[in-house]
Amino acid sequence: MNVLGINAYHGDASAAILVDGRIVAAVEEERFTRVKHDTSFPLHSIRFCLDTANTKIEDIDHVALSRNPRANLVRRASFAVGSRAGRAMAADRGASLLKTMRARQTIAEGLGIPEKRLAAKVHFVEHHLAHIASAFYVSPFERSAVLSLDGFGDMISAMWGIGEGTKLRIMGEVGFPHSLGLYYTAFTQYLGFPHYGDEYKVMGLASYGEPEYMDEVRDVVRFDGSGYELNLRYFRHQLDGVSMNWQGGPPTLGPVWGDGMTDAFGPARSGSDEPIEAHHKNIAHSMQKRLEEIVIEMTSELARKSGLTSLCMAGGVALNCVANGRIRPDTPFDDLYIQPAAYDGGTSLGAACYVYHHKLGHPRREVLDSSYLGPEFSEHECRQALETAGVSYRRLEDHELFDHTAAGIADGKIVGWFQGRLEFGPRALGNRSIVADPRRPEMKDILNARIKRRESFRPFAPSILESATGDYFEESYPSPFMLLTYDVKKDKQNVIPAPTHVDGTGRLQTVNGRQNPRYHALISAFERKTGVPVVLNTSFNDNEPICTTPEQAIDTFKRTKMELLVLGNLVSER
């Protein structure tokens, strides 16, 4: 049985395909179009999934979309008719929902076939059910608590319950206008970061601040016993609506913060030209800490109500690795699973899983413990790309390659590491990574200035051999998808200063030989040379989506100041 999942007309459009319950492919549309967070209908992603599964659209049995225009109709109608904001947004939302309902026609037209040849049954899966399904059905747990925390989807911002076997039982939700994701977005905009997806910048900035504004942020959002409630005087989305673009290309989101923000925190930072002052850092720190408090209160209560000790999380807020890192130490949950594409891009996978398991009742087949579900390229294709670009190279066998690359890293060289299948989700996890020496304190500033060309406060990640995690961090629980932040042990902070954040933490990726044997071999070679089982890892890109093709990797190598490019076994050096 073939099930195609689609996230469309929303940020991070994507597609995923299940064949007899196994995940064959999953990818975001931005990786093909090169438009960050692309909202276009994901035809490139659909074609890739079909090609990887060696099937045709006519052979798809079920199509699952991660939106349900019929969900929460009373809430939708009340908002659309009963408020100025609803009336302002009705036209845009109506057009988007109509396109979703016409998905069968859009797929057929995009793939160049008559609609009547598309025999698949089309399912519309509520947004947060798709989020929850994307985590639970690919987790290692037969039974667990489930939680989705997001901005908004189908008028809901959070949903929680229990997953057991093939079924999900929902216990509660938070609806419009209250949203923990929108809480974070409002402060992100207020602090001068206006672009869709900029929240991760504020998470990095928060570590530089102090908890000066905790009383104020506790007035902005409060825990209500199971979920949360916004103090709406700090927001405008419930009054004026939110200008949004989900109709193709990059998503845009208009301002959502209101006059209450300036009353409580002073004038907003106007943008990148205005310096980041201490009070901006303190606001970011306080806001982040309040998010963590709410997440801990919610998950603690969910543990109490469910009586379970394992939790599966998804949604955009589940990318907040600082909050995630506190769940196991600070709540009754002993085990935590967050899949690598926890944001909206992952709902294509979730919609497909929900239909296959919950609706059709098929048993679960596998655990998603690696993110390598995207395109890959042969050595011949990599050779052609290098030769076309006029870049000289040589081929090294594996026993030479890992030692040679590790020696380059140890000598201070910055390496573009391009291997195997592209990662699904926003994190580069050793197949499309830029790798550097974690022992050099100056490496963070060098990478931010020379390679990434981004704000100096942005941190980088340590990739560590899983077996050594407890030697370097205060927690040893595996973090294969770079979605947990742990304290770096005091005696190791000077050993790996480059990926250790200013507050003594690291957003780590644990690596074992089964999940990624080549990346594991590289880090092991670096450990043999230096005694340190850690490399610094950042995504292989430069203010663009992560590189998909060898051509994009070569272009990034040529226009930045990397010293070494490794495409499979092909090595190019400046």
C-alpha cells in the first residue's frame, strides 16, 4: 500500500511517502526551489517521493493532507463572522482552504495527468493530529503521552493526549486566539527579527541576557491548569487579524504584537540596523525562561494525567531545544521522542502515518531514528559537478578519507561535508554539514563572519560520539536530531569552547555508527588524532536552504572561505 503525505499552502511545504508502512522518502519543497520555508504546492517533493519509491502517482492508494478545512467549523465561523480580525482574514483563508480542497486537481495538473487517473482516496488530517502522528507513530514507544505545541493550524495551537498502538486519544487542546508559538513569534518580531522562522535566533540571543522581566512575561502568558492563556492586551492578532502569505514562495507574517508590549517593555527594536542592547537580551532571556516554565508545567501535568513516563512531542515549539532539554530532568517523563522535522514540514509524514495507522488500522513497522530521507547523488554525479565547475579534486578510499579529513579539521580547516541522503528537517546532521574544530575558541566567530555571514551571537552545535555524551555533558540521554540542549561539564567547556554557548550549554547531536556510519567514522578519526570525540557542526548553506545537490555544495564552497570540500569520497582543497 502506498500513502503519500503532503503539507501544502503553509510554511515548509513538503511531501512524504509510506510504502507498506515504511518511510521511503520525505523532503521539504525549499530544498528544490531554494526558497526558504517555501509555501508552494510541493510538486518537486512529490515527484522525488514517487521516484524514490519507484512508483507513479496512479499507483498511490491514499493521499493525506495535513490540513482539514472541515475541522473546528464552529470556531472558524465564529471567528470569520464575529470579529474584525476574522473578516479581514476571511478572503485569504478562504482561498487557501479552497486550494486545499482542490488538491486532487492540483496534483494531477502538476504531474501532467488527467485527474480521473488519480485514483487515490484523499484524506484531510487536522493539523495537530498530523503533528502528533508524525512523532508517535515513528517513535520507539508502544504507548506514550503525546503533545503538539505550535503557532496555529486549523484554529488550534496545542493538542495533547495518549498514543497507544495504532490509535491516538486526544485529551485536550488550546484554540485561537491563544498560542504559545505566537507568544514566541510576537517577541521575535518585537525584538527586530521580522522574518518567518526567526524564532531560533531569539533562542540563541536569550542566553546572553538576565531574567530582568520575569514578572512582565508572566503577565503575558499563564498556565491554566492544563494548557495556557495569553493576556491579549499584548497582542493584536485577535483584533486586526494577521496578514499572511501562504500562496507560494516565502511565507510572510504580519505583526502580531500589540501596544501592551511597548507599555511593558519599552519601544520595539526597529530591525537589524539598530544595535542589540542589554535590555533586548534581557527581554529575550525572560521570554525564553517563561516559555520553559509553561512547557514544564504542561508536560508535568500531562505526565500526571496520563500516568505515563514517555512523551512524544511535535510542533514548531518542539524545536526549542532549550525547553526540550529540561523535560526529562524537570518532569516525571523518563523518555522523550521528538522526530527531526518537528515543525510544519513534518506534518506531511504525520498525515501519511495518521491515515495508515489510525484510520486504516495497519500495524506500526519502524522507528525513525535517522533523518536521512531526502535526495542522494552518485559519485559519477559528484564528479560531473566538480568538473563542470572547474574544481580540481582527488578520490580517497574510506581508510584514507576519514583520517585525512579529520587531520584537516584538527589543523583548523573548515570542511564542507556532503554525504549520502539529505536530512529531513531543519538540522544538518552529518550529511549536509560544515564541520570544524571545536577546540578553537575563535572558530565560532570565524564561521559566523567568513562562512555563514550572520549575527555574531548565533551558536553552533557539537556533534559527539554517543558513547562519550556523559563524559562531556551533564546528561547522557541520546539526542540524535539536535533537539536537546544540555549543560556542558565545567571541565570540558575549555576543551570544546567553540560549540559551547555563552551560558555553558550545547545543542548537541549524538552520533552512533548505526545511524550514520560515515559521520561516526569521521568523528572517531578526529578523536584518534586529538583525544576529543566532538566536532563542531553547522548546516551546509549560506543564508539559503541547506544544500541539496553537489552543484549547490560546490557553489557554496567557492563563494565562502571553506578550505576543504568532501563529496562522498571526492576531496577538493584550496
